[in-house]
Amino acid sequence: MFILAIDQSTATGSSAVLADQRLIAARHWHETRTARQQIFPCLNAILHEARLEPSAIELYVAGVGPGSYSGLRVAVAAITAMALPGKTAVYGVTSAEAIAWQVAQAENVTKVRIVGDARAERWWTRLFLRQDDLMSPAGEWELVDPGVFKVGAAEVVATPDWPRLEARLPAMVPASTRLIARAVFPEAETLARLAAARRARGIASEPLIPIYLHPAVRRQKASA
């Protein structure tokens, strides 16, 4: 089965093609103000490297965030458009789940808490539990004040937003808890493997809608 996956929830995007769970092509790119929309040449490049036409892809997988709203919108729109001519299935996986799986594998742990910058003095967070070849969320997405951010026992903490959180996050994590002190980005290869495992268990796709967690904007009424 040929799977093409893509994630652009952070400034470091990735795409990958797998053939029967074997990685055959991958690309990474970094979005900047002067180098945007690298997703399209990278998608063309991995298909060329894999020697595949889009019609050969049997499953498309998209990372749906949380993360960069514009980056996620472009990625989801691109992969949906690629799937449209052949009415190929598109499957969504949260980018945070991919990060959690990568950390669980690297650290050989079962509990991974992902935290990100929601801006406006709020962090988003969610705990994931490793179960065989999957990461299952434990609870809903949370939007918290950094000052009250808490970590449970035996959790490993990771973030894709280390440059923006490194000034405050270490102080909020107990010394006994493992903190990954660098940005961890979701890999498209991981998304593809998680999607295949989830589908094999009959788990439905995440909605193909970018997850963008941020505080509600309060608008002040204009004075009479």
C-alpha cells in the first residue's frame, strides 16, 4: 500500500511516502518569510524520487495540528486536492500525537505530555498514553495559563515550540520529570505509520480541519 503523508503544523514541514510500511522517500523544509510554500516542490520531489504518479497513492495522511493555522490550511488543502481526482481516502492524525509517539519511542515511556504556545499568554496541552503501536489521548485539549501548568507523575514533557517556551517551561516541570529541552517536530513518516495502525483498528480519521488552539478574543464595545 502506498501512503503519502504531510505535516506543516510548525515551521519545519515534512512529507513522506511509504510502501507497505517501508519509507521510500521523504523531504523536510523550513518555512520563513522569504521562503514560503515549499510544500509543493517538496511533494513533487518525493513523488519523483519514489517514481510514483499521484494516482498510485492509496492513502493520503495529513497532520491536523495544533499548530500554524496557515501552514495547516495549506497542507490539508494540498493533500485534499491531490486525493480528489481518484477519490482517494484522506486520513487525519493530530500532529501532537505524532510528536508523542516519537518521544515515547525514543525515551521508552508510556506517558507523554505535549505542550505548545497558544499565544496571548496561554499554552495548549494534552496527555497521550502509549498503547502498543498507538498513542491514545488521555483527556481533551486544554488551554491553560502558563503559571498553573501542571505535569502528572511519570510523564515526559515535549513541545514543538521550545524557542518560545524555554524561558518558562523548565520552571513548571518538576526536577523528577523528564523534559525534552528542544523543539520536537512531527515527522510525516510517523503520521503515515500511525494512520495505518489506526485504520487497521477501525479508528476513524480526525476531522480534516486544522486544530488551532488559542484564547478567545474579547472585543470591547465601542463607547457611545
